Amino acid sequence: MLEPELLYFLAEDDAPEIRQEVAKNEGVPLQVDQIIAQNAIAEVRSELT
């Protein structure tokens, strides 16, 4: 698993595909899920587990 600090960074990446992969990861901290939940792209938000 990646370090939480890296996941925070990737959750705000410019590429939606990267943010989607972060959202699919069940082991991310709650704060990272909260970042993804605020994403403007519905496809990214829909990947939250």
C-alpha cells in the first residue's frame, strides 16, 4: 500500500483516471475519500467504495 501522504497527492491529481484508481482503493484513509467525494467528475466519485 502507498503512504497516506502520496494518496492525498494522487487524490487531487490532474488526471481523472488517477483519481478514479485512488477512489477504488479500499484501504485509503477517510480523509482521502472525502477529497474524492468533492470531485467535480461524477465518474470519479462513483468509484468510491
